[in-house]
Amino acid sequence: MNKKENSSNGLSRRQFLGTSAAAGMTIAPGISLMSVAEAKPLDTAVSSDQRWGMLIDTNKCAKGCTSCVDACNTENGLNTGDEQLSRQGQKAQWIRKVDLRDKTTGHEVSLPLMCQHCENPPCVDVCPTGASFKREDGVVLVDKHTCIGCRYCMMACPYKARSFIHEELLNQVEDVPRGKGTVESCTLCVHRIDEDTNKQRDPACAEACNTAGHKAMIFGDLKDANSELSKQLKKHSSKAIRADLKLNPGVRYRGI
Amino acid sequence: MKYLRMMLAMLTVVLLSSTTVLADVPSPTIPKGNAEKCVLPTDEMRVNHMEKILHQRDKTMHDGVRTEQFSFKKCINCHVVKDEAGKAVSYKDERHFCNSCHTYAAVKIDCFDCHASTPNSRKKTSAAGGKH
């Protein structure tokens, strides 16, 4: 392209395109050719214009580090000592560290595993009451108001991502209601991502991973081509765990 | 006509006597909220608060709408009752705002099986941390 090809108002074609892409091409008030991907205001419903997802780089994830797990427990009020009678394996766990070892080469990887927020979630398919559902923006949740605690979803989930609460709880965090007799799992910290446009925050696990300096977890909007997440996904090869099930998870991994 | 008048008189007597009975039961003492006024006039809230909370519940759960007017969290924060030590009382305590009326009306609620019954807002670790 000829670099001298400047328009009359002093903007080069490239500059002009750059500005309009950032601002969204507005052709008339209220009508735009392209909406800018951004967080929603507090009073609007979530929409399928977004799909929240995550990219986890197992090469950066440190073996033995549990920053993400600890942050998740604190953020969501898990394991606060309420579950006294439950065995360790019965206690709520929304995110866990998994260590893998290649038997042939001896290569080891460590990765965090949680609800993969599938596009076609089996937990939603099997739920008899409609309590297990997928939000418009791709977040898979349990509506505990309708959950009867049958645990079909726990059996259907290939990632073993869900927990059941066996005991009466007292120390819930106000943003995260949890109670006996219901199933729960990672919510991608909906209470954080639903915040008003400028106050929106990453899920606690991704934030903690960044704070710990590993930067192995990138959270963002899969449908926004300009998000850091989409850029990284485009640039690097990544995999869905159990891609053979064709669930199209919102969480993808590098280095496995 | 005479018969009707007699019926009416009897009905009045019955009604009057029932009010006397009601007056004998001590009215619940409802603790005041901490804000200047409630999100709706008190009379309306007394009758319809459950509808408002229910509506907001589904909007929050499924649509991610977290506006403050009928937010359950906000109810709890404003209607907190503190004990002698200055600590907020939980729903296990009969002085809890919701209990003050629900015990009187004998209406059992299960909100607090899952929801926190005392305010426990924590400091946000970092604001606007995400680049989406």
C-alpha cells in the first residue's frame, strides 16, 4: 500500500480503520455495524454476544503451586470448616490440580481442572429439574433453587467437576450462596464477571495465578476477536480435554 | 330481610370477637433497617417482599442481572440486627430481622439454608483486573 495515500482530513486509511474498529462503526444513533465487545452494564441480561472462556498454559503452571485452588476456596467460601463430618473426597472442590506423567518419556505436566463450561454440557442434558443450565454467555451453572440433589450431573460430567454438599453450612460468602443437598461447581466467578462495566474482574483463580507470577490462566471472551484470550488461541495450538466427546469446552489447554 | 339483618349482626359479633383475640397476642417487634427508607414503601414491602425477591432471584441466576434495588444481599446488609457484643446475629437467633416476623406468622423460610444471613462483604482484591 502506498504510504502517502493519506485522506484529506489527515488520517491515513490504516489509522481510520483502526479508530473505527476500536469504537465500533456507528452509522446512526443506536445503530452500529459492529458492536464492541465489552462487559455488560449491571442491569442488562447476559447475551450470547459473549462466551466466557479460559486458556490454561500448562507449560507455565508450576507443579505443587495451588494458588488458584486456594483463591477459589477463599473467594467462594469453600472449606471454611463447616464440613466436619465429610471425608476429604466428599468435601466441595471446584478446582483441583492434576499432575500428569507421560509413561514413555517421563514428561510431567501440572494443570488446574475445573468445570470446562461446555457448549454442549452433559450435566444440563441429564438434569431432571432444569436446575443445571447454561447461561446465554456460556457459563454453566446450577440453580440451587431448583436442584433436588439427585447428582445425575455429577455422574454425567466427564471432568468430575461437580461437588455435592452433604452438610449444613453456616459460613457462606454473601456473593456465593451454597447449601446442603445441592450440587455445585465452578461458576467462573459469575459474581465478578457480572459486575458493572468498569468494575468487572477476572475469576479468582486466574487473578491469583497472575499475582503468583505464573500467568498460566487467561480469562476472556471467546467471541471477541480482540480479546487477549482469542489472540492467544489464534496464535498457539491448544486442546480441549476429551475433545472426542465433542462438548466444545470453554476452557482450553496448551502443552498437553 | 329480618333474617339477613340477624346474620349481619352475628357476623359483626364474630368479627369483633376475633379482633379481640388478635389484640391479645403481642405484635412482633420488627427491628428498623439501617437506611433512611426501604427500597419500597414499608406497607408494600410487608405484603410483597417475597415476590420482589423471587423475581430478582431468577433474573440474577439466569440473566446475571445484579441490580441493587431488590438484591437479597442488600436486604441483609441493611436489616442487620446486632447482639450485645455488636456482632450481627444469624438466622439461628430469634432477633434476626426475618425471624422477627416469620416466627410470629409461622412461615418457615429456607433462604438461609444457602444464603448468608449476616453481612460479610469483603474487600475486593483488585478492581478492574480483567482485560476482556
